[in-house]
Amino acid sequence: MKASRGWKLPAVIFAVVGIIWILWAGLFHANPEFRTTLISFSIVSDEEVSIRYAVQRNDVSTSATCTLQASDMDKNIVGEIEDEITPGRANFERITVIPTRSAAVNAIVARCRVK
């Protein structure tokens, strides 16, 4: 019984394209413009959460906006602010207060994006 050769060329093309895409995605996302690390958060009151986080950036002349969120026990977002990062140092820490509408139990740096 002779195997069909019609499937080999599409399989090779699919494999080559897949490998190229994986390499591109890995290299592109391996070095993001901004990196953030949550250091700590503190529940100040039912209306405030203090968050401390570190920022690393590749280009010191770039400004960004970081979205900080506080959530309650049921994982509902009860507070959110946009923290403006101005051009300056490459590595630094920030302490910011997130106002909340009810008691929070958690705080995160949701994302940072270049302006």
C-alpha cells in the first residue's frame, strides 16, 4: 500500500511557520518595554490600600501609565487608579495609595503601557 505524499508539503510548511512564530513571540515578549514587580501592599482602611511596586524600563525617556487595582474577598475590583510614570530613572520603586469603595483584601499592578 502506497502512502499519500500530498500531506507532507503542507505539514512541512505548517511546521516551519509555527517554529518561526514561536521564535518571534518568544523574542518579542522576552524583553518588554516595562517590567513591574509587586513588592507589598497594605490595607490602610476600608477606603484605602497602599501599594509598593518596582518598575524597570529599557528606555529612560519613555513615559507610561500603570493600572493599579484593589479587589475584595470575592475578587471584585473595588478600587482602580492610573499611575503616571514620567521619564527618568531606569529602575525605581513607587508607593501609591488606591482609594477603594469598600474593604479590599488584595492589590495588584494590572498592567503598564507606554504612552
